[in-house]
Amino acid sequence: MTQPPSQQPPQGGFGAPQGPPQGTPQPPHQAQPPQAPQTPPPAQPPAGPPQTPPPGQPGYGYPQAPGQDPGGYGYPQAPGQAPAQAPGPYAHQPGPYGQQAPGPYAQQPGPYGQQAPGPYAQQPGPYGQQAQAGYGYPQQHPGAPVPGAPVPGGPAGSGGGGFLKGKPAVIGAAALAVVLVVGAGVWFAVGGGDDDKKPIANGSTDPKAPSGSPTVDEGDGNGDGRAVDDDLNAGRKPGEAKVLWLQQNDVDLPGNGADVYGPWIVGDTVVKAMYRSVAAYSVADGKQKWAFPLPADVCATPNQPTADGKIVVGVKNGTSDKADCSDLQMIDLNTGKAGWKKSITKNGTWDLMSDIGLAISGDTVTVGRTSNSNAYRVSDGKELFGKPSGNCQPFAFAGGPKLIAATSCRTDDLNNPQHQIQELDPTTGKAKWTYQPPRGWEVKKVYSVSPLVVSLTHEKKKQWSIVALKENGTLRSQLISDKGDKLSTNCGHDFSIFGEKLEGCSGVAADANTFYIATEADTSGTGRTNKVVAFDLNTGKTKWKADAPAERVLQPLRMEGGNVLLYMEAKYDKGGAIATLPPAGGTPSVVLQHPDGTTRLESSFFTSKIAYAGGRSFVMSGRISATNDKKEMEQKTMMVFGK
């Protein structure tokens, strides 16, 4: 294992001390964990005034009025109502390794110098920063600041130096959870390709618009205002994409609804998992290609399948409320055929599997949960490795081209945790390198595996940071944003108690030398708008900023063809769009313009997430639930656009 990149303690930036505090981080291989800094350095003036604590956000594609709450876990909430908050591991009681994640960080101040509400309000911030107004639950739309986002501060140097090098900085609260998902149920017909045949918003296979008087959504606040038998492409303007198909829920769910997992796009098929089934649909017309029934609720999925389209999903081991998420089922997404099935090996009494996190790297699927882990070969189910020996244990993983693990080390103070980041060999589980941040900093999310960009949090200090690591695991840079920039992302819901996913964040993108992230939406003008910020991963400094068009909000999706792929959210009178930005910045170029005529429908998806593949864009709901069965069965679950 390599040594930490620097044996110096935090030296400013993101709220860390600016002078040399007492105590230094120790190498990860030493028996005693590093000690936290004991005394603060002399105060220095902050880089700028603290930022106003930002509110939360709803799902993508849901332009709401400022201050409108997107709703909590399950049912949409009324405006101003706090979303449901789930506890972190062990419900805020320290687990065996001190994991202390507090769910979506509701009612916590922004990191790096922001002050907590209540007793901390109106008191001077640490290291000379001024206090700012406290805040509680997130209250608004996309653009809530991201856990670990960089914040205003001084220069971080050119890629070198120790962790948190720079000046104090300020950032806002965690973004409201959004899951990458696809809807359930009924497919809606679409014509073969000429403009005379339009998709119809009902379950009929007839591509023509119906005759007679259609049933109309009477407007109780839960619908999209469209006729049930509406021709969705009527009035489509030149240059606008078509609505290829629309899907509506057809599954009778339990009273609290169900999360929807996915989408996984494999060739000409889009796959989702919900409740007790995994189902696949044609990307061209939405017709169901196969469905795989499950004996109990699906409870965990990885972010992506293997390169050849195989996936392993977590399934509860029973249908009672006490059932654990402890069964694994492999499925070939190309055919819908079942592969192996097995129960996760339990490692002792404290191996609690009510929640797990799954990640796939190569032919390996990992199972993470507090203080325990396992890994299996996707192709045949053979167990590859389990809980390692030693003081430090993996609890969560991120997959893809590399297998990244977050580990927690046993310490003498459960309120002062010691975490590590490791790259593992996906076949043996052995660490290729270990990076150890200063004591108290916890690994929260992996925004990118290659290049490796990680979000860290310090719960006691109410601080966050984004760091980039080199190929050998040493520190590459700490990202520091300009004064006034409040950064935003969506990292899915964190309602697990004993398991956590490192991967799955959207609203970010990265190439070899640049990290791209959106700012929180600015609501001070006539309409919501934001910008995309690019950071140099070698220096941590801002490279450029690209403004969204007037009254529009941009969200990075991923990289495609060397450009940053973006979703431009729908607004009240304008459809959403898929757009790109060149790696040097500039003005977004629209690739696929959604029709203006379906704007309200596009904006109606609950906790929506956008996917783009093969020239088609997918707007998908993240959760299906309603106040009664009728409304539940009327919920739209996926809407697909194309040329």
C-alpha cells in the first residue's frame, strides 16, 4: 500500500485549519490510527462571505416554483413540507466501525464553514469565517448543493500538497435523493415512422388518434392536464422530437408504493426492476420483450450490468416486514433468463443485512454493508472473497472500469472515525493501494471511478470536500470553486441503514483531466437558471463556466464523444432537451429538442431521471406511489423521445 500523499494535517480549504494544527495523519499501515488536529491555527479572513444555505431539490425535469418541496421518500409532499429523512448506519448510533452517515444530510449546515441552525446560528464561523443563517430540510428544486462540492477558497496549488490545502470555503446542503430509474407497466402504441401515426396516451395498440369525446384529467393537482386518449405529437413543431412511447403503471403496489431501479439499456432493450419483477421493453416502441418474476421485493441493484449484459439484483429473503435483503439473483438482460441464485454468506452476529449495496466491476459483483462485505463472480456465482482480516473493513463499493472500496477502521473513538479509500483487485479483493484522509473525514460518494473523484464529509465539523486521486492512490487535487458558486448533484436516496452505495450519482461528468458539475439553480430572476462549472483535476481550480440559456437549468449526464452530455430541464412553456458542451466550454448545442406540447407531462414525473442512448431520451419516474389505487395506476412511469 502506498503512503498518504502528505503527512501534513489539513492546511485550509473547505473549512480546514490554515495553519499547522497539532497532530498529523499517520500512514494507513500503522497500528494506531491518525489523530485529529487538536488545536486550530490563528484565524485568517475568509475567502468571501458565507453562502446562503441552499434549499433542496426535486427530481430532474420537474420545474417547480421556488420554495416548493419535491416531496420525501414515497409520497410527494406538499409545498414547504419537509421530506422524510432516514437515519444513517445504526440510526445515528455508531456501528462497529464508526460509520456515521446521517442520511441525506437534512438539517445540517453546508460544509466548510457553514454554520448549523439553532445554537450555532449567528455565531462566528470557524477560522475567522462569519456565521450564516441556519436551515433545516431542503425546500426547493434541482440545484441543491452536493455533498462534497468544492466551495470558494484560495488556490490549492498545482495538484500537489496535502489534503484540504487552500483557504476556508463554504458550500450548501446535500441534494434531494434521486434514483436512476425506469417506469413500470403498460406500453403505449406508436406508429411506424410517418407523422400521421402518433403515440396515444392509453393502453391501446391503435396508433391513430381516437374518435369521440376523450376522458380529461380534471386537474386535482396530481395529473398532467392531458386527455387520456391524447395524441401526444399533435401540434409538434419543426425540429422537435417525437414522443415515441409513453408508459403507465399497471402494477398494484403495497400501500407505501415501490422504488423503481434501472434503467439498464442493453442493445435495443431498456430494462427496469420494481417491486417483485424485472422487465424489459423495446426502446423503439415500448413493447414488453420479457418479464422475470421475483419471489419477494427487489431491494438492491448495481449501477450498471456487466459488459455482456448480465446483472445481479438483491431480493428480500421473504415477504414479511422483517425480511432481509440477503438473496442474490443473476439475470441475463439480453434474454431475461435466470442465472444463479444464492443467499449472501453471513459473517457473524453483527452482519445485519436489512440493506446492502451492490456494485459490478468486470465479472465481479460486490455486496457491501456496515462492517462486512462479500464478492461473487457474476458469470457463475462463485464467491471470490469475503470479509478481510485486519482492523479496517470495506463497507461500500463503486464499480465500473475499476473496483473502488470505502473502508472504515476500528478506532478508540466512534465519534471520530477513520476511513480509507482503496482500489481492489476484483478477483482477489486485495488492495492495490490505500488512501487515508485525515481522521474524522468519511468517504461519502464516488462521483467518477476513472478518473477517481470522491466526496468526503466531516460530520462533526459539518464540512464537505471533493478530492481527485491519481492512478496510484495519492492525492491529485482538492477542488476549490469560486466565491458564490453553489454546486449541485443528485446521488440517489440514502435511506439505507446498514448498507450504502458509493456509486450512482448523476449531475456530474468527468474526462481524463476535467470534472464537470452544475450549480444550484438561481431563482432571483424571472426564471430559474444555472451554469455548468468545469474543474481542472490537476490543480483543483475552475477552468471555465458555461451559462445555461435564459430561464433554463442544465444538468450534466455523462461524457459522449468527447463532449459533456447535458439535460436541459423543461420549463412551463418549453420542452426539455438533450444538449452538449465541448470540453473547452462555450454555449450548449441542442441534440434532441423535446416538444413544447408535452412540457407539462414531461415535468410531471416524480423524482425523474434522464437517460440518453441511441438518439433517444428517456424520462423516467423514480418511485411509484399515490394516495389511492386509482391514482397509483394512472401514474406515468416512462416517456421516450426520438427523431
